[in-house]
Amino acid sequence: MTRLKKLLQRSFITGLFVLLPIALTVIIIKYLFEKLDGILSPLIKHLIGVHIPGTGLVATLILILLAGIFTKSLIGKLVVNKVDSFIATLPFVKGIYVSIKQLSDAFSPESKKGFKKVVAFEYPRKGVYSLGFVTSSIKISDKEGNSQNIFTVFLPTTPNPTSGYLILIPEKDAKILDISVDDAIKMIISGGLISPLDVLKEVENK
């Protein structure tokens, strides 16, 4: 009886871990589908007189694609700059929009103000490495006139890389890794399940 009970318990746990990722994936996709589909589906229903599931999602994706194409053009860039300047004059809204805009630009591959390099550095203690993104570099001097470069590094959290900490570290203490920002973000989101060996090799070789 005891052996059968343990077998059933083990089988149940195994089945749980098999079905849980599938169930969560379905739930997340369903949630995203309903949210994205609900953005434009009322407008489409008003135009054609009937609700067709999925048309709002398709319209939203097309709108995002067209916005990206338009923004890359000269006129599009001018329009975006005008919109940014206008929103920057609005009280309360300005603070929210600017913060979201800066965070969005940091992760955007098109932005020149985004993450510049992927670095590994010893944190929170010696011998333990953390992965971060260089956002800028500054030079400081002490009283004796000795100068050194300092990296401002964004240290993201797992699995949500949009939150994290700002850390200032000497350039000499940072190991610049020969991996893309996208690959580093994938590793952070996955909790190290994706490409950790490539990063470890880079750290060891530096």
C-alpha cells in the first residue's frame, strides 16, 4: 500500500509539472488574446455590424506594424518628436510618460539611448557574478588628479528585466561580454535556462 501510495504521489507530481507549463501558456495566451482583441474589436464591430473574434487582434498587430514603419520615416520621426514635446508639457502625465518612454527606449533595438554593452561584475560579493547593461560612462577624478572611467550599469531582476537597480562600478571591474543585449535579456527572463554556458565561458575567458 505504501509503495502504491508513493508511486501515485510521484506520478501526480510528474503530471503536474508536465501540465502546469502547458496550462499557464494557454492561460497567458488567452489573456493576451482577449486584451489585444478587445482594443479594436468594438470599433470593427461598429463598422461591419458583427463581432468576429480575432479581428481586433489582427487589426492591433497591423496598427503596431504600420506605426513602426511610419516612425522610421522622416515625417514619422518629426511627428513622434512633436508628440513627445507636447506630452512633456502636461503636468502629471509628463512624469508617467517620460519614465515609460525612457524604459521603452532602453530595450528598443532602434534607440541610440538604449543599453550599449552587456557586462558581468562581482556583485553582491566577491566571487559571485551578476549580469548587467551599461547605460553610460563617466570619468571622475580624485583630489590627487587620478582619473578613472565609471560605468553606470542597470542590474535587471529575474524574470522581469524591466525592474532592477542602478549601480556605478569602475570600468576596470566590469567584464564586457561578447553577447548581444537580446541574448542577455533572454537569459535573464528564463532565469538562466537559456544560453548560460555561453555567458559563463565569456566570464571565464575575460
